[in-house]
Amino acid sequence: MTSQPAAVRVAGGQGFWGDWLEAPYRQVTGGPVDYLMMDYLAEVTMSILQKQKSRDASRGYATDFVTQMERILPTVVQRGIKVTANAGGVNPRACALAVAEVARRLGLEGKLTIGVVSGDDLLGRLDGLLARGHAFKNLDTGRPLQDVRDKVLSANAYLGAAPVVAALQQGAQIVITGRVTDTGLTLAPLMHAFGWAADAWDRIAAGTVAGHIIECGAQASGGNCLSDWKTIPDLASVGYPIVEARADGTFDLVKHPHTGGRIDVAGVTEQLVYEMGDPREYITPDGVADFTTIELAQVGKDRVRVSGVRGKPATDKLKVSIAYFYGYKAIGTLVYAWPDALDKAKAADRILRQRLRDLRLEFEAIHTEFVGANATHGPLALKDLDAAGIPEVQLRIGVRSPDKERVDRFTREIAPLILNGPPSVTGFAGGRPKPEEIVAYWPALIDKPMVKPMVEVIEV
Amino acid sequence: MKKRLVDIAHARSGDKGDTANIGLIANHPKYYPLLVKQVTAARVARHFRGMIKGPVERFELPNLRALNFLLHGALDGGGTISLKTDAQGKVFSTALLRMEIEMRGGR
């Protein structure tokens, strides 16, 4: 490192594939940022992408990312903003080539270097690894992967920040990755900019906490925030969060001026505890962060300072996300109106279940909810309910089975209830529900040395 | 005097497989000891009886005046398998806020 910047600004631009299309553009144009971080990959996304790639070898990545880049590349290149994104899915190289193509079309030839991080995809190596004794035991159930081996659709190790740092060091301005952790996409820019060592555990932990806070986009800046939610200003124009980090590992959470939303201690705390396990051990490939050491302070309007973060050495394992075909499900709904809306919906549920029994249709699970009464709070809500006064209730009933035929037969039992069940029923405009394939998630571990991250650089 | 948690705390929840997590955060530092004393793992397990199949774990984050609960077996298999509206446990947090605690002598 020749010189260290006083502060580095990493902007969160996308909290999941499907997040606000306006956010990345607003982040690169609304004020100064050094990096734009975009997270695209949920657990089951990889299996969908793997399926696309099996049909067409040039696919298998988050296509929305390419559209987004087309919109922001001129600004990004002009301002020298770097981008880290795990939009590459199961085909990061194809994603990079698509972005390169767009860049050339925009007249940016010779002005852009794209880094590609791969090596996370274990699908083709799975049998070899199993044969060598890597059991990929399910972290929740302890079962070996052999149980479902013939149904596996995708298998990806979670890579950490290191290969992203390597790509940045090789001059990449856009780094497109496969399954890199959400937090690694924020940590890597900080390691690169400040020259943090991979074993500077407190710094690594701080960068990981920063990544955790902004990886869900506006959920850290007023979106989905319960604390005093009615007073959060102008969510229509919400500003996505930005980490303003310093070399010592402390950082501020901020957002661009003249944007909506709110950055305060209560909201940042909500995001810190989101999807939290044991707070003393937030494990990533890069290190282990202790969330009980985090100190928060409101140091200005829409500015929260994060300090004190302590970390511990990384483990010798990587997490592996495996997706496999599980079976089928279908969910049907009908709406019942006052008077006695809840009683009517309950009667319809009893009648439907009786008919399924009469047809000798058994399922792995049948699940009924009365939306408007108990769907989210279950029996806790029913205790406090004025049942007679409810204006309407949606009956929502779902089944799950390995057998597609049974699930399909179930879907034909919903509509008849309109004419041959309890009265005052409506809301079937959507038609008969379709049996859906269930792709389930199998979390496992693998020894770190078995996974070799790869970095490639493409000049546009 | 009793109050509902919704009046003295806020919360956010999420999922990990078939486990829902609830982060419960005191609105003011003076309420945190009340949460620690009264909102125990055992009490939360009773609160959610009939809604969760597994045990409840609790972790303390005094630095954030927050408690983190893990509700195992809460999501009908979780993620894509689940038939629930709240398959990812997003609003379990608000169900916890229905709980009542004693404001006097409860510290």
C-alpha cells in the first residue's frame, strides 16, 4: 500500500435479487462512495441458476445485475467507483463477459477491468469428495448427504473476502463472484483499501459486522424497522446504508443527504440481531466476530458510530450450501366474509380435510391458516380476537408430498367449495393453484483446503 | 403493574433453516434488566407453546440492551419446505411482543 485513505465508503446497493431497482443508481449518484456492494444470492437461488446453466451454458447468473450495470457503468467508470457483487451465481465468468459486452457497447473499451471469482462450485466434484470421505453431514439433522445424493441440484462452498481482495489487488474495478458471503463483499474492500492483514482478527470482525449491517439494504436505514416506525421519514425515497470506515476498524453508518429513511441506534440494533445465532460466534470464512463487543453511538443525524468490535481466528472449515429436490407443495386460498367469517372459514377447512380423507389422500403435511386471524401469531392472536366482528378471513390451506399426483388432486378440491361449501365466499380469481417443486436446503461443512478459490481478470 | 413487551421493547426476527430467531431490544436501558429477569428461555417456550416443536435458547447482548432467542422447530421445516405464510419467521418477533411483564418489583 502506498497511501491509506482516511475513510472508505462502501455503499449497500442491493439486499437480495429482486431488491429495489433504483437503489444502485441512487447510491452511485447521490453522493461520494468508493465501493458499491451488491448481494444477490439466497440459498435456493443457486439451484435455480444451476438449472438455467444446465439448459444453456452461457447462463446461470443474476441477469438483473447486467441491466443494473448498464445503467450505472458510465457513472462508476467516471467516478472510479469499484463494485463487488455475488451476481455471478454458478457462472460468474459468463456474467463478467455479459458485463464486458455491455461496457463495450457503452464505449468503455479499454477503460474497465473486471475480476471474476470462482471455485465455490462443488457440484461437479461432489462424488469425488464423498468418495474421499467428506460426508457433508447436514448441520441441522446430522444426516449424511448420501441420503439425498441423487436429488442434489447445486452445491457451493461459501468463499470469504480473500479472493475478492486478490481481484481488487489485480486492478479489477468490478468484481463478480459466485457464492461469496454477503459480508465478504463489504469486508474485502476494507481489507484492500486499508491493507488489513487476513489475521488482524478485530479488523476482520469489524468489517464483517459492517457487512452484516448493510447486506440487507435499507433494512439498516429505516426499512422494515419496528422502532418508532410511524415517524421514519419518506420511505418512498429511502436512502440505502453506507459504511464509512476508518483504518482502525471503527466505522459510521450513514446515507446520502436528501434521502428518506433513518439511521439510528435502534434501527441498526434491529439489523444487528437479524438472523442472529450465538452472538459471541458469528462465523464467516474470514473470522469469528463477537457481537457482544459491538458499541453503538448516535454521533449525528442519520449517523451511527460502530466501535469496539472484537474478533477471533477463523475456523478450518467452510460452510457448504447444497440444494436438493425435496417434493411438491401447493397452497390454495379462499376468502370468507362477515358475518361469522372465521367460523365459515373453519367449517370449509373441516369439510376440505374430510374430503381429502374420503379420497384416501394422505400428505406429509397439511397446514391451515386463517389469514386475518391466526396466520402470523397463531393461538396467541386468537386469544385476543373479537371473532364475530372480523370483516373477512382468508382460508389458506397447503399440502406437501413427494407425490405430485396427490398434490395435484388436492388443488382440484379448493374451487368446488365455492358452490358446495359454507356461504359468503369469494376471492378465487387467481384460479387453481399449481403444484410447485420444493427445492430444499442442506447446510454442511467442508475442510478449507478442499476448496481453491480462483481469480481471473478480464480487460474490457 | 403489568405492561406488554410492545410498550417497552422492539424486535426483529429472521430464520436459519427450521429455526426462527428473535432479537428483543429494550427501548430504554432501564428496561433491559426487566427483560433479562423475566423474559427467560423457559417463559418464551411457554409463550409459543403449540407454535414451535423444539427448544428455545437465549443469548444476552447487554451492549445492545438486547436478548437473542433461537426458537427451534418453529417454521414447519423452514424456507422452501414450509407451508406457513411466515415461512422465514419474519414476524415471530411481533408475536413475542404480546407477552406481558411485571413492571414493579420485577427487577
